[in-house]
Amino acid sequence: MSHDIPSRGTSRTVSFRKITESFLICKGLPFDKVLSEEKIVDIFSKHNNLFATRGIYSTAVVLWAFLGQALRDGREASCQFAVSCIIDFCLLNDRPAPTQDTGVYCVAREKLSERALRELSGEVANELEAAADLTWLWKDFHPMLIDAFNFTMPDTPENQAVYPQSKSQEPGIGFPIARAVAIVSLATAAVMNVAIGPYAGKETGETALLRVILSTLKPNNLAVMDRYYCSYMMLALLLNQGTHSCARKHHLRISDFRRGRRLSKHDHIVIWTRPQRPQWMSEELYAQIPKNAGTSRSTIQHYRSWSANTFAGHHHYVD
């Protein structure tokens, strides 16, 4: 189920703030220590998005400042403070420093390519996942949390045209709302991919957005989802690409422990039957979907050497 982004000041945001503050306390541009200029140049050059390569506001410098600005709060999130950080960075590295004027920085920030930013974040996330310690995994699987959230954005005609506001609000007094579905590594907390769409409309639901980025999940991944995603088609699509899944049963699906193959108390295997083809699915793809959940049954049998408590503990952690 989708959730609104929590407001500032909650226990979760306070904990996250403590982590970011310890990182951002470094003078200058802290991100230049963890995100190399070579990587930025390599990716942004693919998108023809390198600028000011010999100037002060190069692509790398502007990106480092922008990332720090996004993590900061209050006055430190201002463009003025971002420029101050750039000045400190230049002085620390014997580079020509800019003036306090924020105009050039704001113009340069607008040049950053959204596609290049997406590719860069995905590559960094994959590198973190590949380097993850084995103790961070679960039964040698890379658990991937899938969940959705909503967020508002500035009330501009461009945003309203693509991301309409809630119908319960009068025109002119609401904000455009977007829905996003993210795949987050439970090992590294990195966002592996995200799909963003309008809050309402045809094919804008959580499952529709997840299908856009479903190929991000790999055979050694374990998709950890809430019951909203626990449908026959979603589990079948994951199995077809070799991805394992763990989800609570949808509340509309009846559980009858008198049927199926009993493994232990409150633990059994059942066969699900393929439903009719949904409108969004092509006939070719529908033909690849198994007529029953026999494949998932063999997957569950593979886990029988693990105790039911192991599953319960893992799922309780997700909840």
C-alpha cells in the first residue's frame, strides 16, 4: 500500500537526520569523497550533459553541491548555503572560487540531466549491492523491499498537467500529487530503481508502476512485498524471470488449511489457478503464465529445510 512521505520531526526522520549530519559536517562538498568525478563524467558524457569542464560550476561540482543541498534542512538547504560550500571546496582544493551570487549555480543545476541522474544512481546502487557483506544477506538472497509512497510538488501548470491534484480539493488550492514505487535493498538501503506516475488515472496504480521496473529484480533477489502485490499475475511474472518473492497473502484470498499439502501447523502448500487475462497483459505474455502455481510449489519445497520460524522472523522484520 502507498504511504505519504512522513513529515519532518518523526522518529524515523530524526534518526536519518543524525546519520546525514555526521556526513554533511565535513567542510566543502562531502559527496566528492564518495562519488568520484570520473564516474560522473563517464555517465553524463553518455547523455551529452557535460558542461563547464574547465570552469568553476562543472557538472561534478554542481552535482556534489545539489546532493548535499537535497539532504540538508532549513537554511542549509538554500542555494546560498550550497554556493558557500562550493566556495569552501574550491579554497580547500586550490581552485578559483566563485562569488556569493547564486544565479550561476541555479542555472547550472537546471542543466543536470534527469536520465543521467537516474543512470548514475542505479549504477551506484548496483555497486553497493555487489560489494555487500554476506552477513547482510538472507539465506544467500539479496532481499529487495518493494513499497509505494505519495508526494506533492510545486503547483505549476506543467506539474498539474501531468500530475493532477486530488479530486477532493478545489482547483487552485491543492498541489499536484505523484505516486512512486521503489525497489530498495534491505542489505544496503540503496534505492535500486523507482517508477513515478500520476496519483490517479489508468495504469497508474502500484502494481502497474512496479511492472515498469520489474526487470530490475534478479534471480538472486528476494522480493519482499506487502499483501497489495500478492496476486497470481505478479508472483508469476517474478517467477518467470527467476525472482523469488515473500509477501503476505492478499486479504481477499481465502485460506483453508483443510486443503493443500500440510507441512506443519499453519503451514501448507496450495495450488492457485491462473485467472483470466487482464487488459494490460498481451496474449503472448499471458501464454507464458503457468495455468497453476505449480512452479511456486517447487520453490516452497526448496525452503523446507528452513524452519517456519525463519520465515516468520524475516517477515516480521519487513512488517
